Amino acid sequence: MTTKNALVVRGGWDGHQPIQATELFIPHLEAHGYEVRIEESPKVYADAEYMATVDLVMQCMTMSTIEKDEFEGLRTAVENGTGLAGWHGGIADSYRNTSDYLHLIGGQFACHPGRHPDERTGEQSDNYVPYTVTMLPAAANHPITEGIGDFDLVTEQYWVLADDYIDVLATTTQKVRAWDPWHREVTSPAIWTREWGAGRIFVCTPGHRVEVLEDPNVRTIIERGLLWASR
């Protein structure tokens, strides 16, 4: 088996458990012939010589910042064929102050409407709501989602701002509740891909914590998405 190179870049907000979450998928990559390197910041993206050897970047970096040369290194690698994949805030809520990164990913976390204000306790669970991940017709024959039907979760439901250059495989719909200021349901992409130059990008918005990543549907989709995005 030919060895491939996977780069794991993790960090940012601890609430998304970047270490535990990425450790969940590293054995999957190793089992598929990847040599895995782990970095705790995006500084490695600026190493053009190394990035040219990377087949897949698995990023779990919520918020944080990225320097110009680091971002340009990441974008160049993707344009040249390096895959970029991730879940939840680790890819869709990274580097908020860098608009070019948002352009690269194609969809950005906006909010996760939570429980009724009277039910909130100040814990992360204030933002956990029951919702459905709805598969689109394109998902039926896609290697990431084939054989997976609609499924339900109780976790953060991402409201995403996105462009139409993403290829959406699944959506989720924000309901209208008595205490919400919006007046009609809003559907956001929940799972999407994007082709950028010679590279592929994969995003799955479910994945707030390890227990969500361990949901059989979520875990299967991410495992497949990592392999699909790879060079």
C-alpha cells in the first residue's frame, strides 16, 4: 500500500474537544495507509515544501487566527490538489477575520439558535436542540453519503451562510419558534463538498463534541468525507 500524508491541524476553542475529536479519526486514516502529522497551529501551512507533499488536511481549529502567509499556503496547497476536510466549528467557524478563508470553504457558521431563554442554565447544552439532517437527492449515489438516509440529532444546529458554489449533500432547517425573531423556516447546508483548483473540500456541520461524532451516521459520513477529499 502506498503511504499517503495526512496533516491534522487542531486547536482553538477547547469546547469542541479538538484533541479528542481528531484522535477519533486518526486511526481511520492510518488504517487507510496515511502517515499522520499533528500540528497545534496553522503555522505549518506556510511551509510550501512540506504542504506540497500533503494529500489531506484534517482541520479542527475553531475560531483562532491565521496569518496571511499561512492562509496563502493552505489555499495554494488545495489549489494544487491537497484535500481539506473537517466538521463543525473546526472548519466552518475557523479564522473568522480572514474573508479569503471563508471564500475557500464556501459556508460560514452564523449562529446556533438554542433553547427557550427560560430553560437556559449557562451550559453548552443551552444550544442543543432536536433537529433532522435531511439528505438531498444528490446524496443517494455520492460516495460520502450513499446508503445513509435522513437522521435526527440533539446537538447544536448550525445556521450557515453559504454561496451556491458548494455542492450540498444534506441540509437542516431551522424552525420558527415563538421566541425567535425570524418569521419563516430557514434551511442551511449541513454537509457539503467544494472543488477548488485541483483540490477537494469536505464539510460536515454536525460534530460539536465527541458524542456527536460517535453517532454512526455522523462518523461514517466524516470517515468517508476524509477519504473523498484526499488527493
